[in-house]
Amino acid sequence: MAPLEEHARLLRSRVTRPASPGSPGVWSVTCFYVRREGRGRGVAAALLEGAVSYAASQGARVVEGYPKDSEKRLAADELYYGWRGLFEGAGFEEVERRSPTRPIMRRTVG
């Protein structure tokens, strides 16, 4: 979780390159880690909401994420980006898609 311009690899990625590179006030959520015993208990949702709140407190206008989107059940090691339903549940909307399984999702916070 940091301002978009601090994520050099994101800015170069064909798939997850941000929807509006160079836009001021855009922060990115790039990954999650929840220990096995915490999975399925709402920890990822709380982490995402905490990240959004933190970004807003630091002056973010928009928070962007790049979750996995798949019809099949995903293995734990595929979920570190988050998953589409997690972001939708937190009020994010898809704004662009350059890959069948990786939407770019945004939430306006300020």
C-alpha cells in the first residue's frame, strides 16, 4: 500500500499497469498475506479496509487494486493479490481489464 508512483514494477507491467498512470492522489494495494489460521475469518477484508482508510488519511483520492478474477477456486498462493469479490465487497469497481483474470479496480476515497 503506497502511492502509485512508488510502485515501479506496476508502472511497467503490461497487465497491471495502472488505469491512469501519473494521476495524483492514486494509491495502490498490491498484495495481502494472511496466515493460514486467519483465513476465512474476514482478515483480508479488514486489511483492505484498513489500507483504504490509511491511504485516505494520507491524502489519497483513489485507491486501486489488481485482484485475481477466476471462475475456478483459487489456491492460497494465487490470492496474494486479493480476489475480485474482496474488492467488490469493499466498494471497488472495475475500471479496466487487460487480462482475462486481472481486473483493475478502483474506489474513490476523497
